[in-house]
Amino acid sequence: MNKTVVIFESKYGYTKRYADWIAAALECPVTERKNCSAKMLENFETILYGGGLYAGGVRGIKLLTQNWQLLSGKNVILFTCGIADPAKEENILHIRKALANHLPQEIMDQIHIFHFRGGMDYSRLSIAHRAMMSMMRKMLLKKEESERSDEDRMLLDTYGKQLDFTDRESIAPLIRFVSEMTA
């Protein structure tokens, strides 16, 4: 039996894409969080959980927090998917700070975290997400041009359009890490 599983929750499909790529590379099963139970988690030694980043939180992160007693002795890897560029150190620091607000320190100390860049298709956004992006745009427009970051400018330039930053090659460090961990 394969002792590794990839579990994900994806609203717009970008996290699912990464979950599928990771599971294929690791030759392990992949399942949506809604199909996952504590009983199922007992069967695996290494659990990779992926969720989209929304307003500083990770979609479906309760799977880890509510089952931590069961998971604490296992290899747990969290991968996030969001619009922020994980190649920029300030974005990683911001994401990890936000995660620390949602995860107890015990969990933060024991899990391994990877970040991937997803995308956004404004035509598919929920009303709530569309409203959040509209508010963000208004805030960015109030900033002086000289104070806007490259990402601020990118969000303004692409507002209302489709963006896809997914990159299959970006999973390589996670695959190496899990392969070494489970060897």
C-alpha cells in the first residue's frame, strides 16, 4: 500500500492542478478534502494537504487542525496556492505570518510548508471574491504610483482578466523533499 496521499480543496481549480501534478510525480492517490475522513488519514504515513490562499487563510485548513491529534506523529506537508509570487521573500513572510494566525504553534513547528503560484479568472470569481478584488483595486489606486509594488502594478494592469501562473516545474522541490523523507 502506498503510504502517501495528496488531499486538496480547490475553489477555482489551480490547487487541484498542483495536487494532481504532485500525486502523479509521487505515484500516490489524490483526493478532495470533502472525500477525506479521519479513518482514511489513519492509513497514511505522509499526508500532503493543499489549499488555496484567501484573505490570509488556507481553504480547508481545518482538516489539519481538527485532526491534529491523529496527524501529529505523521509527515505532514502543507502546500498553498495563491496569486502572490512565492519567488519573492516578502510574499513568503506574509503568507507564513498569516498561517501562524490560523495554526497553533505546535502545528507550525511540525509541518513542512510549500507555496505555489496559482491564477485568477475574474469571470469565474464568486461575488464575494469579486468584491474583495474590487476593494483591493480601489486601495491600490489610492496609493501613489511610486509606492506601488510590482505585484500591485500587475494586479492593476490585469484587473478583470484571466491570469494563470501555474508551473508544473515549481513542484520539484516539494517532490524531492517528500521523496527523501519517505525513502
